[in-house]
Amino acid sequence: MCLRHIIFCTCLLASLLTGAVNVASAADSYDVSYLWHSDRNQVELYQQRVARILGLMVAKDLKVVTRSGLYGLIYDRQGDSAGAKRVAAAHSRLLTSKGLEKAAPIRSQNWNSAEEPEQNHKVAAKRDNTVKQKKSPSINTNRKTQSHNLEAALEGFIKQLRKQGKIASDERTGWSVYDFTTGEKLVTINEDMQFQAASLIKPFVATAFFHKVKKGELIYGPKSRRHMERMIQRSNNRSTNWVMRQVGGPRAVERILEQHYPAVFKDTQVVEYIPASGRTYRNKASINDYSRFLNALWRGKIPGAKEIKRLMALPGSDRLYTGAENIPVGTKVYNKTGSTSRLCADMGILIVKGKGGRHYPYTLVGVIEKQNRARHYSSWIRSRGDVIRSVSNLVYLDIASRHSL
């Protein structure tokens, strides 16, 4: 469900939570409210976004509280009504400029921290049999629930972008996230749909090439190494076609992948060399194939895995780490982008470092495909790349929360 659809009107909530709709007296104190939601995980993720925008002085007094079966994000200021209105208006300008919701003044309460038992909620549940007594899951709930929460948050975010016109009606998206630490698939949005592959097909071409090297049918020497680096690091189309020709052409690449690695490449279609114009629309693959490929790559289950990882880690463009301000500096990334006037995509493995130097690897695949060619390629590819970066931020926050990074 879209985050905007399930955010309750904070002004109305103020009345519901206090049990009154009277105008407050001068002696009343007021806080500022940002979000009310039935899912605590959503509120905690939202808290981190608000804190980054409003700064440390506000962040230290941001609290996740619970009342009447809901979780809320509150700026605990306990000032007067006029001051709360001014603060809410100032915060609203900052938050809405970043795509978040407006803030609103709310009468101060004896708020229950989300970490504390909520006595009022228990009483309300006894009075109303329609209210569920089970609390919404927190960050420390089971993995299956967390997976659903991240996927729901991502779906809500994409719906919000569609409403704002930042993703057009002729565009479809696909997303996948896999956490190696827990061995759990966290996001599976449109995973089984085939999308245009663009340059995401290039690591697959490398896999077919290294299959023939493993069989002794090709040699990976200085020349092929140069072409491989150009193909992966610089996304050079001529080098890609050179590598394809060594394998035997596009159909030979597809045949090798299907026949020898059927557990990975189930929905991959390689039918064309990359045209001179770069307008490659006929090669296709599913999000799930990209996810399975990254998983097999990480585990060394495909030929040339070590070299392909080296190639994908070479300095180059990405939409998963560069410009994604939440992700810590020094995070290791193995990725491959794909760009045409009808596709903006990236797939990769990110390895973040936690306490004690422990590493937490996970995969992220994001594809935005447009039915019609974008009229203004540069602005379109830039804006859709920023969408993928925003999703990468959201995914990292969830990974960080579940592993206490």
C-alpha cells in the first residue's frame, strides 16, 4: 500500500489521540508530528529520513511513540501552540522539497515510547473487539515480516513517484534484493517479467566466454582481457560484439547459458549484437535472472567468477552507491549499469562493513523500462538513475536496521 494512502491526517489524529477537539488553552503544550502508521518499521525508516533533512539539533528530539494502536514520529518540543505552528511550517517546507510529507502541530501527550509497553492500546483493544491486540512488527521481528515490510515500503515509494509524475504511465519497473547474511530474498517486485537487457547483458556474455575458456576452446589473454575490461568497465559496445563473436554470436551465448547454467539463466534472451547506435532493445532477461546471476557470481558458481567480479568492481558508473548518500563511504560494489532511451537499470552486489569489521553483502537489481523512447534522453536517464539511487538508500537503511550496522 502506498505510504501516502496510509498516512493519517495528523490534525485529525491530534483530536483522536487527545480525545477532544476543543481549542487548546494557553497553558497547553504542543509538539510537532510527522507521520502516523500502523507499521513501526515504516516509522523508524521515516525517522532516519526526517533526521537527515532537519539536522542533528532536531534529530536528538525525534521520538517514535505509540498510541491507540499506531506508531508516530514526534518532535518532542513541548512548546506553545504558536511556536509549534511556526516550527511545523518551517519543517514542512524542508520535508516537502525532498518528497516527504508535511509536518503538523499536535498537542503534547504523555507519549509512550515504542520501546515501552502500551497500556492505553491494551485498554482500547479490550473495549473494541475489532482492534487487533497483536502489535505491529518492529525491526527485530522475524525475517519474513521484515522482508514484507521492505517490499511494501518500496512499492509505496514507487507508487508515490508515479503520482508525482516522476515515473511515467508508460514505464514499468522491476526490483530485487537478496541478503547474503540471512540467505533471504527481501524484495521480489516484477521479478519474473522479462525486461530489455541493454548493457546488463554484458556480464552474461562474459560468463559464456569464460565457459569456453574453461572448456579449453578459448584463451583469456591480453587482447581478450582488454576487450573484457572495455565491455564491463566502460560498457563499450564494439568490445562486447568482439567478445560475442569469439563465443560464436548472440545465439551461441544464449545456448551456452541455457544449456549449461539453466538454474541461473531461465528467462534470458540473447538475439542481437549491440547496434552501432547503441539502441539495443531485443536482448532481454528477467530481474530474477539478474538476481540469480549475482548470487552465483558471489558464490563462485559460474565460470570466471573471480575475474568477472574484478571487472565489475573496476571504477566506473553506478546508480547503487555513487550519489546514494545513505550508504557508507568505502562500501564495496560489484555492478553493471544499463542505459538506453528506453531503459535505465543497474544490478550489483554491495558489501557494507559493520561492527568489528564484519561484512554484510547483499544484491540489488533495479530496472526502469519505458515503452516509448524518451524525448530528452539526458534528463530522463538522470532522473531515473536518481530513482534507483533513492531505492538503494531505502534498501541500505533496511539492511542497516536488521543487522544493527
